[in-house]
Amino acid sequence: MKHIPQDLAELDALAERSQVIVTTSSIVGQCSEELQNRFAHHCPYLFIDEAHHAEAPTWSAFKARFSKCRVVQFTATPFREDGRPLDGAMVFKYPLKKAQEDGYFKPINFEQVTAFDLKKADKMIAETAIRRLRAELDKGHILMARVENVKRAEQVYELYKSETDLKTRSIAYGDRFRKSSRSCAASAYIQGVAHRCLCGYAWRGLRSARA
């Protein structure tokens, strides 16, 4: 569903010709209470992806309409920064270790960098990351640096930008949900391989230009 139904008749017609209705919180959140209740009337099941957002006011209000229906929630991060728990019972858990065993994720090769001065640590991490990236450019790997806010993103990005033999360009991302620093990102593309300097959880919504 790409837009808000104009009235109950339009929603009824949509439900009548559909087996599954796919929509977003931004659309259903703008629907009237009457329309939201009509969704629940037509849909015996509600499936919520990225369910760690389901406690947010928009999703929470919509989900409450389905109190008499079965609600199934999916998330890869079953926790919230505000500490609020997700409701419902855990019925299936797929740990990272199992995903690695099944071949969905490759083994994690951890390389420790030890420094007690923040500026030195940033530089050492950048040098280590760039060295690893250069050694594996032929594999099309992506290098990401996650930071807490825009200022830190700018500082860290400069460390990679200073590598003059690498082709870089920056892209800024903003968060439409809140003004907190976790939501913005600076991005650079190195030798055709995406390097991103990211704030908070913004990286989860980004995709390589080559994907």
C-alpha cells in the first residue's frame, strides 16, 4: 500500500482483492482511527518487521488495534536504547553463531588496536582498517566506521580522506525520526569499495551503490 486510503470503501476494496497487505508505519500512522480499526477488521494477522521500533508511538497505537488478532514480530535487535522491553513471547531465536555455521555470515576476524589517547586511537584504527581494506580490494569488501555523532563522523572521515591515493567522496545522511546524533552519517567511496563513517544505527539502513 503506497498511500493512505481516502475512505473505508477504498480500504475495503483493497482488502477484498488482496491476500497480503504490505505497508509502512509512516502510512498507517497517518490513517484515521476509523481506518486503522478497519485494517484490524480485515487482517487476522499482523506481521511487524524491525519490531524493536514497535514500541514507538506510531507503531504502538496501530498495533493496539490488533488486540484480538495474532501479532508476529521480527527483529535482529530485540532491544531498545530507551531500555523499554519488547512485548510478546520469544518463539524463535537465530543466533549469529548458527548463521555463521549455516553460511549466511562469514567468520569474524577480530584485530585488536590498543591506544589510550583518542586521537591516536582514531589514527591507529584508520591505518589498520585501510591496510586490511587494501589487502582485500579484489574481494569487494566494505569498510565501515561507526561513531556517535556528526562531529565525530567528520573527525574520523578526515583520517580516511587524507589518504590521497584513494578516491573519496562524501555523502551526508539525516534522520527523519529524531534529531539525535545517532542518526546522521558521512560516507566515502574508496577505490570503488564503499567506506562509510556512520553515526549510531544509521548504517543499518544504508546500502552499497553497487548492491
